[in-house]
Amino acid sequence: MTAFRRFSFVPCLVLLTATTAAAQGRPASPDLNHGYMTGGAGASFGDQRAATYSIEIGERLNPRTEAYVAFTYFDNLLTDRAAADLADLSDVLTAINGVPWSLSGRDRGLGFSGGAKYVLAKGPSVRPYVGGGAGVLNVERKVTEQTLGDVSDPVIMTFGAPDGFIDVGPVSTFKPMAEFVAGVGLASGRTYVDVGYRFRKVMRVQEAYTFSQFTVGVGMRF
């Protein structure tokens, strides 16, 4: 009977040893909940509709909160007021010189912002969020005449920028801005997709300027 008990114990010990070895041999699954990095493209919707491109990096602070920083390129943020001012200036120059003038403008923007997102649901694959932040917007205006080409410097230095969206001078203009963000993060393994909306308000301009941005970003979790 004792021999039978010893014989029965041997396969159990072998099975336990094999299971432990197999578990030790399998690599541990990486923890992909520390943060993310995405590259995105979309469009801005304000006085003008134009393309935007962005890079965003996020870091999880706790299960419900993420900190983020975003770098965004705006193809054109020209205001309706600025477009109207250039049209009026074209009429004045046409009357003075006796030849047709046709001025058009483009405000290229580079934005840097940072803030926090609150995750509404802690699901492993779908994570809707809302949040907000602040940052700075660099704006550079280009004024073009249809026959003369780029006339930015003489036009801006001589006639200024009545809309107040840019400062007159040799350097680019920097404006503070605030933003509200909302969207959903979609995760599958290391792949991370962020479908987001941003509402931005630019400060320190003569007229309050706001615009929206829709972006789809694709990247990775880490």
C-alpha cells in the first residue's frame, strides 16, 4: 500500500514540475497601459476649412486620468475679417494705381498644447474621454497678389493687420490658446487609434477667434 502511494505521487510531481517550467518559459505579456503616441491627420473648421497634422503623446497618471501633449500643424487659419480687409485693400490699390490688384492671404499655424483627459470607461479596448488644456499658437501670415506673388512683408509692414490676429513685425506671432477635447481611444495589442475632437479658442485678439478640429490618429501603446 505504501509503495502504491509513492508510485501515485510520482506522476503528480512530474506534472507539477512540467507546468511550472512551462509557465516560466512563456514570456510575460507586456504592460501596454503606461501611455501612447500617435500621428494624426484631420481638418480644422473655423472661418476657413483646412488640413491639420498632429503628433500626440499621452501618459497614464491613474486608471481614469491621462496627461497629454500635442503638436499640431494648421494649414490655414485665416479669419473672415482678414480676408475682407485684403479684399478692401485690393480695391483701394486698384483705384490708386489704375491696375487691378487681387490680394489673398493664408495664416499657417503651429500649435503646442498640453492638458489632461478623464477616461469615462476603463474598458481594455474602447476608452471614451473628455478633457481640456492650454497652449500656444504660432501664426505666420502670407499675403499673395495674383500677378506679383508673395507680397507679405510690404503689405503687412505698410498696412498692418486690422484683424489683430497677427502682430506687425519681423517675427512670427505667438498667441495663447485654450482647448476642450473629447473622443475615444481604440486599442488592439500595441496598436492605438484615437478619434478626437478639439474646440480651441485663441486669446489676445481684437475679436474672439474659435475653431474646431477633427483628427484621426494612429500609433502605438507602451
